[in-house]
Amino acid sequence: MYGMIKCVRKRSGQIQDFDLAKLERTIFISIQEEKEFDEPYDLEKVTASRMTFEVISALERKIRHKEIDCMSVDMDVIQDTVEDIFYSSGYHNTAKNYMRYKFNKQLSKKNEEIERLKKENKELLKFKETYIDDMR
């Protein structure tokens, strides 16, 4: 939990405590992976901390203006804010890669859900064949 932000609503609908360290780590890793400005490690850490502060500040402004609820900030809102901060800080390639990563993660989760539903569907069809169709 940090400041005004209490909880995060994941895409699954699950609510969890806001983790500032996780946000900063994600921003840091994005900066490190892209190496857009070939900064030394220490400067990347400072940049990640500054950007994290900017993300938090932007989210808290939205809370004060009642655009979002501090008890369940949507993950998409947080990620969109991170993208905005990358862009406004001149980290355009980093923002693009962050968006690509976010998209691929969403796609992977959707594919997992599709596979789970296919498995459930097969189990239901087998149940139907075994128990319901045999009763006729």
C-alpha cells in the first residue's frame, strides 16, 4: 500500500494490495531491457524511482478528481499511466516494448483461458455422453 492507493484490481477481477516495489521493479526492468539511452545501472535505478513517483502522482491526481477509486485501481489504468510516463520522459522505445509486453501477457492469459474452457467443454461433453445420453 502506498499513499492514497490501497488496492489494485487485476484483469481477472481479483483485488490485491498495491505493491509500490513491484511497480518500481517493473519500470526498472523495462528501462534495463530496452537500454534506450544506455544509462549506467545506478542512473537506471534513479530513473525508475523518479518515474514510479510520477506514476503514483498521476494516479493520486486521478483519485483526487474522483476519476478512479483508491480501493480498486484497475491494472489497465496503472499500466496506461506507466506508458504515458515513459512517453513523456522521452522513453518512446521503452514505452512501445512495455505495451508489447503487456499485450503479449494479456494474449497469453486469454489463450490459457481458452484452453481451460476447451478442457471444461470436453469434460462436460464426456459427462453428457456418459450420464445423460445413456439415460435415454
